[in-house]
Amino acid sequence: MAFNEEMARTWAEKIVKKLEEKMPAAVQKAQGLSFLPYTVKDGQWAPGPFDGLCWWTNGFWPAEMLMMYAVTGQSLYLEEASRAENMLDGAFQDLEHLHHDVGFMWRISSGFHHELTGDEKSKKRALFAAQLLAGRYNPNGFIRAWNGECVGWAIIDCMMNLSLLYWASEQTGDPRYRLIAMSHADTVLTHFFRPDGSNEHIVCFDPETGAVLEKPAGQGVAVGSQWSRGQAWALYGFAISYCHTGAERYLRASLRSADHFIEQVQADWLPNCDFCQPSEPILKDDCAAGIAACGMLSLADVLGTKGEKYREGAFRLLKAAEEAHADWSLDNPAILTHCTGAYHSNDHHIAMNYGDFYFIEGVARLLGEKRLQW
């Protein structure tokens, strides 16, 4: 069936109705917990590692609630977002476990909460997180990933965290945050992209000189392979950098990433964990689908009538994931069931809060939602 806007909108409206039926039960299962929901075990929410607060995905639950509030206007979701955001304050006390992903934790939760309601406490939280992220900048041109021995490591995921820095410059009028973000993005352009439009997950630099030392496999199959979620981070991350800066080089990078992603998934629109993975086992990643879809919708918004290819791609990714892997029962508080953390790990085909977040964001964007968290 040929793609058209009305078909996509009709589908998205049906999904919102399903969300309105399912999500109150998901919220009920989260209330009273001493941790923030990450995945599901035996029909109940389960935490990520550490203390249930510091895992890098923990901003996605309040962010998901805020997007549900934006879509439905129901106070239930704003109240749960506020509860979760207050819990997340505890992570600020654990410097050992804070890292480059503070953008995922506070831009999409506290920053968006401030934009929706004007809440000043939320604004201060997000600005504090921006200070932490800026403090990880190495003057050789990259934001350091992780902690411990990873002194010179940078990863493609961090392209999404740059939105916190752009937001901080816009909020404060201080260009330092934006300049750090652009410096990191330019380093990624130089050292992460391959000629075919795919990208590296990790690049290790000499922290003293900035020289490239190695490019490990990371969460993909092997060195030189194509981890699909990394491709999605690049696609959406560079679209975000373009939207905040207007720099054409970032738009070109996003388009390159999107075209390559579409080439790899168009058979069934269900991304493999790695585009170079062997035929067995078949590992899919709904997270990659949602992230890429939202990035493509950003491109479609920028390109206008010239962006129909990307709007269609986004719709097909979201629709395929929903038809193949969505669980709309009230017993399971999550929606998508085939998220994969890494190829060489045990977290295959599970629920992950950020898989659901990007799915909901994509549906909202198909319906024209412009209040975005990036």
C-alpha cells in the first residue's frame, strides 16, 4: 500500500487510543516503587543496575510520562513525571555513576518539564546536569564517555546528549555549552563516519594529544560492523545538532545516516541489532527502530515536501515494530518486547523504557506534536 499522510495519521490516532487504555495501568505499577522503571520481569517493572536511580536510562520514564501528558493532557502523567523526577534527584549525589548520559537523564525529563509548565526547579536540575556534561569535555574535541579507565573514549550515543548543551546555551545565553557540543559533533564527523554512511560505536583517543588509538566493536558484533542503534543515534543526533545550529554539515550527516539505515531495514522495517550480524541468531532491536523513526521525522520537518521519504520511513518503522512486537495487555506495563541492549549480552528481546519512549515520541510526532524533548 502506498504511503500517505492521512494513513499515517489514522494509524497514530489508533495507537493513542491504545496508549490511553494501557498506560494508566503502567503508571499504577510504577507508583510506590523505590526505583525507576527500566524493564519488565514477571509482569512487573524491574530496575536497571546500580541503585535503581543512576542507570543511564532513568530519565526516560519521566520523559515518557511527560510525552503522554503532552499528547493526552491528563494530569496523571504529569504527576507521575514529577514523582519520578524527584526520585531522580538522588542520582546527583552519586558522582561515581554519573556520566556522559546526563542529557538522557535530565534534558528529556527536567528540561522538558520546565518547557511544558515553567517549573523553575526542573530548569535548575537540567542546568546543573548541563554543567556536569560540560565538565566532561576534553579540549582535544570530545566529551569523555563513561568513567574509570575510559579516559580518552568517546561514543556515538553522546550525539543525543548534546541536546542538553544546546538547551543550556539557549536558556542562559552562554555560548560555551553550544560550542562544546559543536566541537564534539565535529570530532564525530571526522572520526566516526565511514564512507558507506555507517559509523563507529566507540573511538578511543589519546586524552593528551587527541590522536586516534583504536575503534573497538562496542555493542555490535565485531570491529567494523554496524550496530543499528549506533546508526540511529547518529541519525537523530545530527538532526538535533542541525536544528539547534543550522550547520549544513550536520544535516548532511543525518541524511547520510538515514539513507544507510533505510537501505539496511527496508525488507521488513524491523532493524537487526547489528546490520552485519550472522543469520543466526536473529536479534532485533525495537529501540533502534524508534530512535531512527524520530530522527527521520526531524528530517522530514526540516525538508518539508522534500522529506516524504523520511516521513514514510519513520511510519514504516513504527508500524512494523507495533505490529510485530507490541504487547497491549494490561498485565505487561511495557509496550515493545524486542529491545536488545548489545549483541554480546544477555539482554535480548526484552522491554526497555527508552524503546517505549521513542515509540510514543514517534507516534506523537506523526500527529503533529511540536513540543519536543531534544
